[in-house]
Amino acid sequence: MWVYYARVAKTRPLCATIVSKGRIRVNRQPTSKPHAKLRVGDVVTLPPLSPGEDVRVWRVLDLGERRGPAKEASQLYEIVREEPKKLAS
């Protein structure tokens, strides 16, 4: 499961739950299937998972074969849209 390999959440069941609720989009289309096929070049839109977090948009660079360290996981995608800068108070 790519979402797990990319370290979106800590556990595989939590990743499956996020996908099952239809909160993740692949190429702008909502998906509720944790086993949905991804291809290199697909754009994945991830919802905010914690307060203060913004929507993340990533382009798939590699499908990965395992859940590795964070540095390895970051090589599976490139950021298409970054979080907006927070205004200083």
C-alpha cells in the first residue's frame, strides 16, 4: 500500500481507514479502495490529518517495495503544492 510506504500515517490499518473513508484522491478522483492501483506520475491529494495541517498534493515518483525510513519514503513522491506560509502574529 503506497500510502503506508510513503509514511502518511503510522500504521497500515490507519492508512487503510483514511483511504476507505474516501479522503484521498488520485488524479482528482476520490478513492475508497485501499488496494487502488497507482502509477508513476499519478497525483495524490491527501487531507489534513491533524489540526493546523493543510491539504498535501504529491506526484508519485516511485511505487516503493517496503516501508523504509523517512528519507527513503520522501523519494516516493514530489510535492506539487506546498502548505501556505503561516502568518506571524
